Amino acid sequence: MKTFLASFSLGSGALLIGVLSMGIVWLLRSLLPKALHSLSAVIVPFILAYCLYWSPVWLASDPSEYGAWAVLGVGIWFLAGFFPSAVMVLIIQKRRARMTREN
């Protein structure tokens, strides 16, 4: 498992975080109040990026290299999840507004 998690490059990790973030934000739309949808577009990608980046260290890898690259790794993966999640939130909000107007 540690080898699998450590094998993610910036590109493959970004793709994974983007897809997972969109999916989780879409699932949370029915669980969270409307006011928290925008916040979920920030929190979900950050938690996923942070956990994916540091998981090899948590599974006993040498942490010496990870600390130096944390801002870049977590930052890029966060942005890769934030933008698709933000678009998902906007789509959900517009769809909900349109459905309320029609009813």
C-alpha cells in the first residue's frame, strides 16, 4: 500500500484528487445545508490532498523529503481538486435555483 501511495506523481495525484473531490462534493450536496456547499469545495480537496500527500509518511516512509515538498505537493493537488469542485458547486446551485423557480 505504501508503495502504491508513494507512486503518485503530481499529475496522477491531481487527476485522482480532482475526480474524488467532485464526487464527494456531489454526494455531500444532499447531506449538507445549502450554506455549506461553497465551503465543501474548499475543505474536501484540501483534506484529500493533505491525506494523499502525507499517507506514505503515515505508513512509515522516511519523512525527510516530504516536508520540503509539502507546500508544492499539497498545493497543486488542492488546486486540482478545488477548481472542479467549485464548478460542481456552481452547477448544483444554478440547477437548484432553476428547479425552485420552475416550482
